[in-house]
Amino acid sequence: MKPAQKVLKKGNLLLLILMLFSSMTSFHQPAQAAEPLTVGVLAGSDVEGNNVNIHVQTNLPNKMKFFATITGPNGYNEEIKLKVKKDGKLKKTIGELEKGTYEIKFQSYQPKKQTDSMRKIIGKKGGNLEGDLVNNKKKVIKFTETINITTPSEKELQKAAAEKQARIDAENAEKERIAKEEQAAKEKEAAEQKANEEKEREQQEAQDSAPAQEQGQIKGSYSGIYHVPGSTYYDRTTNVKEWFNTVAEAEAAGYRAPKR
């Protein structure tokens, strides 16, 4: 082998070693840190009947994890989980809410609870996140949205209908109670009137059947008692069976004096 060829081969080998070393060095170089991310949010959730369509536009990376706490009338409280879509949106529909004002508090998960790929973007401890919506201590994103539902829900409509029906039933029950009391009063009045008429009829019959008074003044009643003028029951005794001139006549006929 000629000396020149030996030098060429040695040069090629040296060049190959240098290229390999260079590639290994570049492979192990750390990736450059991600750029700071100033958080931008545009909340535009809307109401459709009694459904709330959560719609928030952000400039945040895909699959960044959030949760939202929703509070409203009558102690309503619900927490939902959300992820940023490819287009940077947070979207979810919540159905059949009652009429009233609701507050939605959005918050991102802490950086340690985000995925590894997410932390490469936002920083291991969220250090790349910037802006007014970023909590400087925990490095979580927070923002709030308020919505108002003016249309009664199906549940509220059913409740209102039930309450209305209950009022109608109560009114009807009261009317029925009053009608029964009035009917009972009428029946009582009719019974009393009938009893009075019966009593008057009996008294009239007794008077019609009583013998005509001749010269005697002592009354002999159907109960076998005689009553002399001026006695307690004299005037009250209308069922006169016989008249007598003297007490002796009355007693002889089998009548007795009243006990008082």
C-alpha cells in the first residue's frame, strides 16, 4: 500500500469519528425551554331554554385539564370536568336548570396534575403561564362567568302545576265542606219545623177531641190527673178529657191531684 493511500484512509476514519461525536452531542443537548404563555380567555356561554351551553374560547394547549363549579338558586351546586379542545375551546352542556342566576367558576388543575406533555408547554410548575388570570402562587388559571336563566324548567312547571292543583283541590274541599254544613243546617231546620208542625197538629187534635166545657172548671187530663184553676199546670193542660165541677167528682172518676 502506498503512503498516500494510508493517509487518506486515516483521514476518512478521523472524519467519521468526528461526525459521530457531533451527532451524539446534539442528541443529548437539552430541549430549549418553551416560551412564556400569556393566558387569554373569552367566556361566551349561552342559555337555550333551561340548558346552559358552556362555551369558553382560550389560547391554551389541547387537553389542558380544567374543572368548573356551578352554583345557583335553592342551594344548587355542581362540579364538572373539562378539557381544552383542539380549537382552544372549553365546551359542555348542562341541562334542565331551574330559573335564576348561576355563577360558574373555572379553574385549571395544578401543573403537577396535568400531563407530562402539558407540563413541557406550561412549565414543570406552571412557570410559563402568565397573565391576570394566573394565580402566581399555585400557577392555576381562574376565571368566573355569570349566566341568568329566565325560562322556568320542566320541573318548575310541574311543581307550579301541582301547587295550582293543590290550591284548586283545597278550594273545592272547602266549598264541599260549606255545602255539607249548609245542607245539614237545612235538614236540621226542616226536621225542627216538621217536629213543631207535628206537635201543633197533635195539640190541635187533642183540642178538637176534648169534650166541650160545660159548667165545670176542673180539667181531667188523658194522663189521669186533674187540675184545678190557678194550679201550676192548669193553663198548660190542653189535652182535656173531662171537665168536673168539684174535686170529689174528679177523684170519683178515677183522677188524682198532681204531685205539685
